[in-house]
Amino acid sequence: MRKIIFYSTVSGQHPIKDFLDQLPAKSAQKVTWVLKLVEDLDQVPSKYFKKLVNTQGLWEVRASAGSNIFRRIGFFDGPNIVVVAHAFQKKTQKHLKEPLKLLKEEKKTILGGK
């Protein structure tokens, strides 16, 4: 079993919680369901949870609701804790390079250089 933790900034902001609060109820319900799968299943289908290539240990949690695709990016802190630190609605086939670069730096800060 894994535990999912939402990242909070030094100033006390909660970007993942804020992202979920802005979603329509049905979309938020689907995103929450997928997060629960990640917590509960030993082997989560790659459709929902997969390691991003060439990102120094970043993982993507994916959910679809209708034609909307939602991504949450995070990393492991130890073997069973997933820190979800960035969320967005995917609208193109390209990944957002700048947010991934920033998240790599935040990961170093959060984990103390690990």
C-alpha cells in the first residue's frame, strides 16, 4: 500500500487541493478514484500511474473524465509515500517541460537533495 501526500508550499498554499477544488464534481470524483487506486493497488495499471522517462524519478497519475485528461505529477519519498506536487489538465500531446523542470528542483528541496 502507498500513501499519497499533497505537496504544500512554504507559504502554506496547497496547489493540488486547489486544483481538485476547481474541477467539476464528476471530474474531481474520477481524479480522486484514480488516486485511491494508486494508494490501494500493489500493481497499478500504467494507464493510471507510470514513471516518466528521463525525469529523475517523477511519476504521473493520470485520469480521464469524458474528453478531459488530468495529470498529477509527483515522486516517491521512500518506498511507499507518493508526494503529488503538480496538477494540470492536459490539452495537447506535448508535456509541459517547464513545470517538469521546476518540479525536479522542488523535489530536491523537499527531499533535501536526495
